[in-house]
Amino acid sequence: MARQEAIVTAPAPEFLSLLIAEAGLSVPPGAAEKLSAHAAMMLRWNRAIRLTAITDPEEVAVKHILDSLLLLRLSPFRGRILDFGSGAGYPGIPLAVALPEAQVCFLESSGKKSSFLREVAAALSLKNIQVFQERLGKNPPRHLGRFEQVVTRATLPPAEAASLLLPLLEPGGRLLLMTGAGKETGVEGPLPEGALPGRRFRFLLPLGMGTREIREIRVP
């Protein structure tokens, strides 16, 4: 007898709208529908390529979507934003949906994951997205000093992330490192010359789904 795959569903737009409102965040009309559609695409693609271990609708809503949107509390959030190593599109896709005037770029080494991000951008008519499929360090010059903000979700130890990503920031730009609170992150360790340790933000996720921490590192 053939094994049947479990049916996975995306969080409903109504549930996302409620979460966003309760968090005190503001997003454009129709954002919840786009965020739900992105999650549905992620779950479909997840059957073929490894995008996420989180597939429960409530967990997707809180740990992926709301977690990404909490960055909006760290105003100002504008200009050219780079999401490094996004894979499934978090936090970059929610930021592109919530900030239509911003330019959100993705730097992703995987060809399949880059294709997924381009498919999402096309399906959701997100004109403010650009995907670079490359490994940082191979051809870095064209990205140096180009971004006002760089965000990454625990893809590298923070000291390593700072060394790799700070050169991509324009003067006065900031790197935002998203982690689970309480994890040993090493931000207090040696930072690259000229790097300025910034603020630290901690958020309690709803439905008992843990705490998130965002750490800021700036360049002069």
C-alpha cells in the first residue's frame, strides 16, 4: 500500500491579520493574503526541496511570518535591504510585502532556493524583489557598500556574520542578526574593526512559541 503524504495547509489570511493586529504592526491592504500565499508555496515546494522543518500552520504563522514582521518595530526600515541566506523567504518576503517602497534583495547560494524565491516574487507580483544566486565571497565586489540594512536569521555565528556582511553596508548602515533568545551567539566577541555594537531587542512570541532576539551592529 502506497504511503500517503500528510496534507499541510498554510495559515489563513484571517489568522495572520489577527496576529499582525495584536502585535501592533501595520501592513498594506492585502498583505495577509500575500503572506498566506507565500506560505502555501513554501509548503508545496518543501516536498521537493528542504526549505523548512516548520509545517504546522500556527507555527508557520508565528515562527516564520510574525517573527519576520517584528523587524518592522526596528524603525526606520527603508531603502535597499539584503536578506542573506533566506532560503524559504523569511524574513525577506514579509518585508517586501509590508514595505512596498523598499528594495528587498536576496543573496542565496542554492539554485533551487533561488528559483523558489523568484517564483514567489512573480506569483505575488512583488516588483521590489531581486534575487542574487551566488555564494558570498566568490564575487563580492558588486555588493560592497550597496545596502542600508542587511538581515539574517541565524545562518552564521554572529562574529562570522559581521565579518562577512558588514562590508555590504553603506556608511551608517546596520546589520540585524535574528536569533532565538538565550542562545549562545558570540556577538560580545571581537567584531571587525570599525563595527559599532548597537541595540538589542527581545520579543515574546504569542501562543507560547518562545522568545526572539534581534541584535544590531552598525558601521560608521
